[in-house]
Amino acid sequence: MPSPIFGRNFIAGAWLPHAADFASLNPAKLAEAVGHFPATSTDAVGQAVAAARQAFPAWRRLSRIHRAECFHRLGYLIERHTDALATLMARECGKILNECRAEVVEGLHMVQYVFGTGRMPVGDVIPSEIAEKDAFVRRKPRGVVGVITPWNFPFAVPLWMLGPSLLEGNTAVFKPSEETPAIGQRLVELFAEAGFPAGTINLVHGAGTVGEAIVQNPDVNAILFTGSSAVGQRIQQISAGFTDRIVAAEMGGKNAVIVCEDADLRLAIPAAVLSAFKTTGQRCVSASRILVHKAIAAKFIQSFIDTVHRIQFGDPFDPASFAGPLINRKAVEKTLMYNGLAKDEALDMIYESREFAPQPGCFVSPCVYAIHDNPNSRCLKEEVFGPHVAIVPFDDDEHAVDIANSTDYGLSMAVITESYRKMRFFREECDYGLGYANLPCIGAEVHLPFGGVKKSGNGHPSAAGLVETITHKYAWTVNHGTGIVMAQGMSSSVDSN
């Protein structure tokens, strides 16, 4: 068993000693502590925000190209430590090792994207009504950003947020999930090693009270959050009291894969299985609803269950494992509760879940059931965040859209069809931020925006789309004439004597 990590906060370029107040446990082996970390005080959060505020003027005045070069160095370090980062992640959050390695690569892709955009054009040159005027639209950084991230993507999601924010000249206070503080700390260690100046990135560990202290601090100009809808709504409510504050919140989903009558089952089955059970259903874009045309429902269910029988949930380091444990005992209890509700609500319980323990851990097998759409069904409306999926028959395309849109969420969806007309219909009619055709409803790429609608997001996406949140646009107009000519034909005559 590797030695546990003893965590520290990172403020103003210094690793600060602190008593260890909480443990990060391996969800596959609950007796194993990955590390011990400080429960940060409100005063320490204030120090981190003050450090970010102090570092902001010099950082924003630095050439954008030179800021980007810091990411070039960071990318080199990530590549060099990919295997070690993936191993630490698998121990701490329970994802299987090859999925953790893919996440490290996704984080690297964000760093590469940010480095590449450092030399790309920024802003616009806009024509003016007046021939002697040049008009520009440019961007300025907002200031200090608070970055609050989840445990299920503890490496990539922070980089989705920190990368664009720092490139554009903001400074940051970063709080990783209390479930995955070790990988958050390791990421900040790499930032420090890459030469980011003191105060540009500050790390504070702890539970929700630490995140609340960041949000309550009036010197934080933007909050970037990925997590539950309840917490995202709380952040937005607090932030509404600050005039100079913007929030980008991605807040979960109740996603659907729509399998049309003409679907190629060679695509539909793996797309549905990956959507439902990859990462043990613990992705905000995971599908907990598979909508299947009634004409092919029986054939689809048989093939789907045959495939589910063949996938293995187990140790993240076992190459045979398709998925690992749930993140903690609370997640196990929640998933089993919804599985129990499904027994009461379902038309047919096809594949019953069970808790199992190859070793003391948080392992739960898949739950699959058939159910008609029901506006009173909690299982069809509420986010489970576990290996729990409903198969829902539909009559026609309009019926499928009605079912897909019948939740409060709107994050991800996929449609499996051979018809380009159907693809377009679902593309236009469904509520989502990330849509896929003949693919799973998982599989984001960093150069695309990541976010949703309704309870899934507030219109300020992460990843490449984040630039609209962490900068503000301003207009800059220059007169090259010898006199003043006003727009809209307004008189410009002024007696200067």
C-alpha cells in the first residue's frame, strides 16, 4: 500500500503547514487512506483570495503569449507524469485505470489548446459608420476566479476552468472536491513546477463550507462550478448579491439515449451501455434513460442485457474491469434507494442490482428496468448518479422528444438512427447542451463548449466556451480624422472658443 499523502494549502506561492483534518479514502478499499488534508478555515480562504487579488495586476499585464508559454511547460510535465497521475486518480476516485489515463490526456489536451490559442487573434475589428474611425471589440480578464470542481473528473475539469481563466489574465482560487483532494494537490504542484507566478493559482482544501467561503467573498469576480444542481443554485443565489460577479455552473443531468426504429443495433447497444455504465454511471452526462422505439424494444432489451452480463464491475486496476466502485458509502445508499424505487415503479425489473464486495469497497452492480413514461416517477425525473438505467418505449419521434424533454434537466442526449432527417429533428427539438448522433451521450472534447440548459446549466459553459465567462468584452473606437463626426448623423458642432 502506498504511503498516504499529507496535504497542504498553496497560497501566494507557499505550501502552508496545517493539521490534517479529513481523510481521502480509496473507494475500492475503504480501509486505505489515500491522504490526509486540511479543512481550510474561512480566514485562510480570505488569504487565498487576497493573494490572487495581489497577483492579478502583474499577471494580466504580462504578454498573453508569455502566459501561454507557462502552459507549454505544464503540458510537458503532465506528459512526463501521465502514468503516475492516472494511478493516483484510480486509487482516489475509483475509475478504472485506462479511463483515468484518458482523463489525464483530456487535461493535457486542454493545456495544449490553451497554449495554442495564446498566439491566436483575440477581439474583432468592426466597421464604423464614420470612415475616419476604427472600431474594435477587445477582452479584459475579470479578475479573481473561484474554481470549485467535482470528484468524478478531478484532473480534466479543473483544467477546463483554470486553463482558459489563467491564459486570459485572471488569477484563481481552486477548491478541489473533498473526495479527491490528492489529485487536486498534485495538479497544483505541477502548476508551481511549471513556473506560474506566486498567487496566480491558490489551492484550498475542504468541504462545502470552504466553497461557500469562496462564493461569499466579495473580491471574487467569477465562480466556475461543476457539481449538483442544489449547490449550483445556492452559488447563483449568493452571487446575485454581487454586481461584479458572473457564475458558470454545470449542474448535472437526466440524460437520454434515443434508439429509433431504424437504428443499427451494432451502434445502439455499445452506445447505450457506454452511456449508462461507463464510470459506473457517475458522469453528469451519463444516460439513466434509454428511449427505444416500441417496434424494436424486445430485440434491443435482449441484446442490451446480453452485453451487460458480459461487462465486469471491479477493481480499477484489473484490466478486465469495465467500471469500478461508486465514490463512497453515501453514493451506494443513494443508488440502492433508487433501485428500490424502481422495483415499485417499473413495468419489468430486468436486471436487478446488488451490492457486492470483492474487498471492502463501494461496489454496486447495474440496475436495468423497463418502464412506461410517468410524470410521477422519481426514477425517471431525478438524477441517480450510479449504474441505474430505465428502458422506456416510445411510439414515434414526437413521443420520444416529449419523454426526453420531460425532466428539469437538459445536459446531454444521443440519437441512434440511419436517417439524417431524424437526426435533424432530434437535434432541433430536444433540450440539451451536448448532442450526439450514432454515439454515446458521453465523450466531450476540450475545444467544444461543455454545458447544458434548464437545471443542467446557466448558459455559461466550461472548456473552450469559458472565454465568454472569464473575460468581458469592451468597445474601443479611435478617430483618425482632424474633426469630430458623430454616428447616426448626430450634430458634432461645438464652439471651442
